[in-house]
Amino acid sequence: KRGAGHGREEGSMDRGQARRAGFKQLAIDYNAKLEDFQAGGVAITEAARLPGRRGYRGAAPFFEMVTVGHSTVIMADKRLHPALRAWAGGAAEPHWLFELPWLLSLSGILAPYGYRLTQTHHAYLPGGGAPAAAAPAGIQLEWLGQEGIGGLYPNSRWPNALQGEWNPARPDVLALAAMDRGGIVGIAGASLDAPGMWQIGIDVLPAYQGRGLGKALVQGLAAEVESRGAVPFYYASLSNIHSQSLAVGCGFSPAWVDVSAEWAQG
């Protein structure tokens, strides 16, 4: 299927709709109540793997933390709860727990159990429309379903858009590829991270960057995801300013920040 793709325009999912869906997913992910993301303050819940949660590691969760700004939810092994209550109680604002001094002291709580903190991620949800971007002249856009995506595995060329191989836990389900002279020069991919929540990633070859191609791909894929009844969301690391700017330029809005712990031994 070839065409110019879809732009994000008025009538697409608005910020309120997206946040309600996103917070509902976070409540599942963090074994929390929806009110925990609305009332303000810090909530600490017991680590659990509820049906429908997003899980990016096979092991049972030991520590995961998310903030939406005015509210922070910490899901952790019960052994950590007393120390976490004392640690979090010293923060004047819930989001301060994500500042470096607080994360450094948090590392001291996790280390005796053999765990260390992972990368901090910023999540973005649809924000209510943005001017549609067209692909640069001479570039054709092509839709790839799971069969077409499977032809790109094992994948190392498009590490942000697609996974390295087929992953049944969170499969790559749809992609929008930019074609020039018969080859792919950029691709935006969507993985089914949870029922109704599809994560978008993007890669563009260096020679084709700076021409609006990334924006056209992300907008086109996000609009198609919405048309299929799912919520597109976008992740960017703490220091990736370019990726964060692309998300905002495509009509996404900052929604939450999260961090987790991984087993550091063996």
C-alpha cells in the first residue's frame, strides 16, 4: 500500500482522551488505582504482573516508578516499602524523586538486593492535532504489516523503529516505510505493548534527515494507529532532545516519566 500517509490534524485524539487512556494503562502497569495518578502525592504499591500490563522484561518486577508531575507511583517488592516510604517522604514535590540526587540515594536502597536503576524514559501521548507533514519530493511511503516487517528480521539497521527479532510479548504490528530508489531510507514502527497501546519508534538514514521525513512518518503512523482504535505513544530518553522535539512537533504531549530497576548480578 503506497501513498502520502496521514497527517495529524484536527479531529484526531485530543489530549484529554489520550491521557485518560494512558493513565488507565499506568494503573494496570503499576498495580495502582486510577486516583493515584490524579490526587497528587506519592503512592507505593506491591509489585505485581497484572493481566494487560506493559512488561519489557521477562522477570517479575522488583522496582518501577512513574510520575505524571503532581503524582508519583512506586511499585516495588514489599521488602523495599519501609525504606521507600522514608526516602520519598523527604521530597517536597512528587516529581523531585526523579532528580539526580534522589536517584543516587535510591540506588543505595536497591544495591543491597542486587538491583540497579535503568534508563529514564519520557513518554508522550497524542496532544490534539498538529499541522500535517508531507514526505519530501521523490519519497514514497509504503505500509508494512507483520509479514512485511518480518522480512526485515533480524533487524539491526532500524533499532528505534523495530525490534531486533520477532517478539511475541510485544510484537511489531505495523510500520510506515519511506522508499527511495527501491530501498528503505526511513521507517516508523509500532509495537503492541499492551492491548490498545501501541508504541511508536522512528529511524531515518543520516542522508535523509533534516527534511521533514521523520515527522511525516511518525504522523502518518500515529494517525493510522488511532484509526485502528489504539492509542499511539512515543518514548524518548532523558537526553535525546531531538527525539523529544520530534514528538512535540508531531502533535504529541509530555505525559509521564518512568524508571525501573534491573538485576545487576550475573
